[in-house]
Amino acid sequence: DNVFQFVIRVSRSSLSKHAFTDDLPKNLLVVTHSPTSSLVNVRLKIPLELYTKQFGGVVTIKNAESITNNDINSADVLIVHRDLSMSIINIISKAYKLGMSIIYDTDDNLFCLPEFSMCTLSAFDIMLMEYVISIASKVTCPVLPLKRQLEKQSDNVCIVPNIFYTDEITFSVQEKQNCNNCTLVIASSDTVLTDFLIEALNIVCQKTNTVEIVVIGAIARKFVHLPCEVTQFKLCSPEEFSKIIGSFNNGIGLIPLDDSYFSSCKSPIKYFHYTSAGLVTIASDVQPYSDCIDKDNGVLVGNDPLMWVQAIMDIVNDIPRRQQILAGALKTWKSIGSANTAINAWNSVFKNLPKPYSKY
């Protein structure tokens, strides 16, 4: 009349080293709700294709409805991205029965979404996510604060930084930053708290006529009432975004971000993207930007309107300082936000994955 269920979570250190393989997987199967989205392209498609180009193999990225039994049977590892569904759970179950390694990847802290976020999750969605995290061979995320959150459900969380990949840089810092007529760029694919920045830009527009303002994405409508010319662009792909910001000389990228735990779990990829196009970045002095920006490669500012006014005016009027910052930012991007960063991180993730059950 009674059923007892014992759920045992085994740490890696308690298993024999023979339970893990030294072979790197060659056939990578990625399941995601949005295979062609910019997020998947940046987070998984580009880095994994760079990885397989170096180590050999192939990457297949599909939604749950498109994945066949042949896709599953021929894969060496299953990578599940972000949002889940019962269709994805069924695919995980098939892969699990084959003894395949399962990696769960997420780029946001979906456990503590703020009210202003465009993403919504139900209690059932959270339950599915917690379940998959608990059974996954490894869990991957871009930053340390998010890793700490995920470690509540898994002992095998690895950081795979978000990177921005582009062709070789052809401009010089002197070419891109050379006068006081500057373009201030604000961009976001999500809703973010920007009231303090709007107040600051109101003052900047009254102080100088040497700046133009460009706003890109979901937050563009919030800036239309500034007392200066504002150019708006709709939300666009990373490639289109690169073309837009790359067309500016003397560009200054503004990244406002609230000081919340949710925001600290984001990645600084926008900083890398601005840098790759020759923009100097001014960002809120909060994680993740405070983790990679210092006085040599950018400008960090507290979320106070007058502090933002001062920071913007100072950098607009100091061309040598902008050139110095851009040179430092390019070095930072190449060291922690470029292709080799992602390739090395995925290589570490794929090393010593569990062997299929039948092999030990």
C-alpha cells in the first residue's frame, strides 16, 4: 500500500575515474524553441561551430518538433537550451535511456525574473527547469552569479562566457575616435530601467550641441522626448546591429543597468559588441560590467543622473582618453570575449563527460 522513492544525487568525486571518457564528442545535438534566433546564434551556434571547426564534428540545432529518432541516435551529446517543454523532456528521456550526456544551457537567471522583463515563466516551467538541471551531466551559463544560483540544483555547473565573434578588426583607434562630435548609442533587446539615463541625457542635450543620440530596440520609444535629435532603430539582428554602430565615428555606447541580482547574472556581451565596432563604453557600475571594465578600458558610473552627465561630458571632450579606452577595450575583448574564449570553455565542458552506461 505504500511506495517509497529515494532520490540520490551522486557527486562526481564519488565515482570511479573510469566512469568518464577522454573522448571529445563529435556530433552535437542542440534542442531549443528558437533555432534561428539571435540569442541561439550568439550563445550556441557560432561558438559550437567554431569548436567543431577546430576539433572536428558537426552541430545540429533544431526545435523539439523537428528532431527525429535518427538525430538522437547519431548524437554524442544533447545540449538543451533555456526554456523547456514536455516535448523537450521526451527528447531528454530518449537520450537519457541511450546513456547520452545531457548539457543544460541557460544565459539568464530565470528563477528571479524582474517585473519589467519581457520573459514570463509559470511554476510548471520552473519545475521542469529544476528537474533538467538536477539530472544534466553538466550545466552551462555565462557568468559567476548565475553559476552560484544553478549550483543549488547541480554540482556540475561550468561557465561558458558569451562572446562576440567578428572578422579581423580593420580600423585604428585614431580613426574611430577623432573629434568632439559624438554619437551616443543606447540599445537593448529587453526592457531595462532607464529613467536615470533619460534625465541625464536631458541635461547633456542642454549643455552641448555636439552629440547625436541613437536608440535601438525595445527601449527606443522612451527616448523620443529628449530636446535633441534622436534616431530610432527597431530591434535587429546582431549583424544589422554591427552595421549600424559600425557606421559611426566617435561613437559612445551607453549601457544603463539596474543593480539587481537578475541583472548581475547577465553577460557583458554588449560591451564586446560596442568595442568591436569602435565605440567607447560608459556602463552602470554594476555586475556584469564592473567585472570586466576598469579605468583603462571603459567608464563605470553609479546610477545617478548627475554622475552620468559628468561622465558623458568628460569623455566627449577628451579625445585622447577615448582613444586610450578603446585600445584597452579591444585588448579586453580579445582576451575574454572573443572566439578562443568560447572554444576553450566548450572544450572544458566536453572533457570527461560520463561514459554511456553500457561502457562501465
